Amino acid sequence: MEIWCGLGNPGAKYHGNRHNIGFLVLDALAEDYNFPAWKSQFKGLTTTGLIGGRKVLLLKPSTFMNESGQAVQAALSFYKLSLSELTVLHDELDLAPGKFRVKTGGGLAGHNGLRSINKLCGGPDFHRIRLGIGHPGHKDRVAGYVLSDFSRDEVDVRDDMINGFSKHAALLAEGKRDLFQTRVTEYIAR
């Protein structure tokens, strides 16, 4: 079993925000792979199903972004999983909308959701999908920017990325992260 955790903030007012791109990807996966209804569990919402023949728990923390580690730690502990079985999908200011990168471990780049997971789960050695949201141009505008919705121009590119992610998710489930990144990038560029 693997846990794929999308980061975001709970509540309808945050639904389409850039900060919630992780939630948006998980919602698409749950729908496209016919996962059962979301249920409250581990200080979050979860659903479990098969992707590429592998069991995957999708997790959307119900805490706010800065406390995401609480839900992740509870799920990892319950299933007795290690950080190597965790993939976190999060917004990335340093990538343009529609761009993404797959990585394992490394720095936290000031992301409070990643910082919380690192602190409560024992380190940064988990897999990450950095989902590009672009940068507002100045650090003083970041807080308002991440809590704003994607512009009309960005929505199509965001949706292409989400659809490509879902189409090739089996590669990620199989641990073929480099091939997954290549295929989704090709999908977006088509």
C-alpha cells in the first residue's frame, strides 16, 4: 500500500485556490479510478482503491496546510508504513502553471505543509510531486497569491496537467517516477 497525500486547505472557499492543487489532483484520481466515497479518517478525508493494480490511499488533510503532518503521521502510523511509501502532491511557486517535477527528499523550499510533514513524520525522505502554480513576482504577494484561484488563462494548462497525471498514474504507482514525469510532460505538450 502507498499513501498519496494532496496538500490544500479544507473548505469550499479554498476549493479552486492555487494552494489546493494537491486536492484537485486527488479529486480527479478518485473520480477517474472509481474510488469509493471520501470518508473522514486520520484528521483528513481518505479513499482507497487500485491504481495500476496497486492499493493506494488518497489523503486530503482536513487540518489547514500548516498542520498537514498531523494527518500524514496518523495514516502512516495506522498502516505501519515508512516515508518511502508516501507521495505528497503540493503547490510549487518556482514552477509555472502546467509544469511539475517529481523528486524524493531534499529541501522544503519554505512550504509550510512540507515542513509540518517533515517535523511530525521524521524527515524529508518522502516522494513529492511539485505542481507548478507560478510566482506572483514578489515575496510580499505570495500569501494572497497562493490563496487565489487560477486565472482563466491558467485553468486549461492546470487541467491538462491534472488529466495527464490521472492518465499516467499507474506509472507512479509502479514506482516508475521518471517515466511518469516524461509521459505527463508529453501529455501536457501535445
